[in-house]
Amino acid sequence: MLPRVAILVLLIGCRELPAARPEGPADAALDATPDAALIDAGPDNDGDGPPVRQPCTSAFGTALSATYGRLDGILVSVVPPASTSACNADGGHVHLQVRVAGEIYDVAVNVGSDVHTTTRDVALVEPWQEGWHTTASVDYPTSLGVTAAATPLSTQAALVNALMADLATVNHIAIYATGYGPDGVHLVHRNGSGHDGLIVTRPLSAAAHLRLFSFTGQVF
């Protein structure tokens, strides 16, 4: 576990939910209304609530911007790699479906044979708050003290199993990623320049669980 001095520092900003579907990638972000019940839940994740699951969908919201940010919402579906395109499925990603402000958004997580992964349990300085937060920033080596040498190579099967284990009982979730349009995010991995992607489970706990991803050949 990292010392408290290595906690993840976040800066959060939000904008209003647009009234209608934009013609192209949205500049507006999801309205984020603080929930007074979302108090630090302690190391056992008390207060997260039971998992909420529903059938996956191909109908997504339209309020994301094609920029880097943090998506805070409720995990409602996990779509494993598949040879069909239903629910945005494909062979190289696990797709998470996250409900934010009543709409579902797609999260594409790379699980190819060249993906490395590791985890850290650290405190989130800025609390989980439902919405799309476009002033978030995280850098693996600078924010978390994680280098490429500390991120071992996985196999697709092992990585999918690890993700499924991480997500089995998750309710609240936070995703650091880059929007690919108004309806979803990707690049949930090492990108550099303060735009590194990762998955945060147990975000209400004193020690949130972070899963980091990188690719073979990346140096950091």
C-alpha cells in the first residue's frame, strides 16, 4: 500500500447536462449533484450498497465530451469480450456500462494479450460525485509512484478474470478515461501527460481500489 503522501490528487469540475442530443461530440458534461449520503465508508466499503445489475444495452446517453476526465456513476452491466457487436462488445475489450444521471455510458477497457496491469489501494482526496468531471488528472509515476516495471504482463483470460473479480460486488465506480464521443469513454490505460486511465472500485472507502493498465513497450 502506498503511504498517505502518495494519495491520488484530483481536481473536479462539472457542467450542465444538455437538453437534447448534440449533432457531434458534446462539449457539455453531466450535471453532478452531491449526495449527502456519500460519506467516507471506511475500509470495508460500508455504504456502497449492493450491486445493481441490468441487461446490457446499446442505447447510450449523449452528455460526454471528447476529452479526458473522470466518470463517476453506478456500474449496471459488464460485457465480456465477444465476437458479436451487441452492447458494443468486441474481442479486445471488456465493456462496462455505467449509469450516470439516469443515462447509460459505455466504458471500453483493453484486455488484449499485450496489456499489463497492477492495483493500488489509496485514498481519494476528492470524493466520488456522480457526473463527468473534465478537470481530473492522474499520472501513474507522479501521482501514484507506479512505473512500468511495477506493471506486469497479463494474459487476456487472467485479466478478464481479475476484472470480473474486482467488479463482482461493485455499485459505485469511477473511471479515469478519455471520451470517444458523447456516449462513451476509452483509453483506460497509461497515456501520459496527466491523462492516465484507470478503474476505481470501492470509491467510498477510506482506501479505494485502483486498477491500472499499460501496454508492452511503454516506458514510464
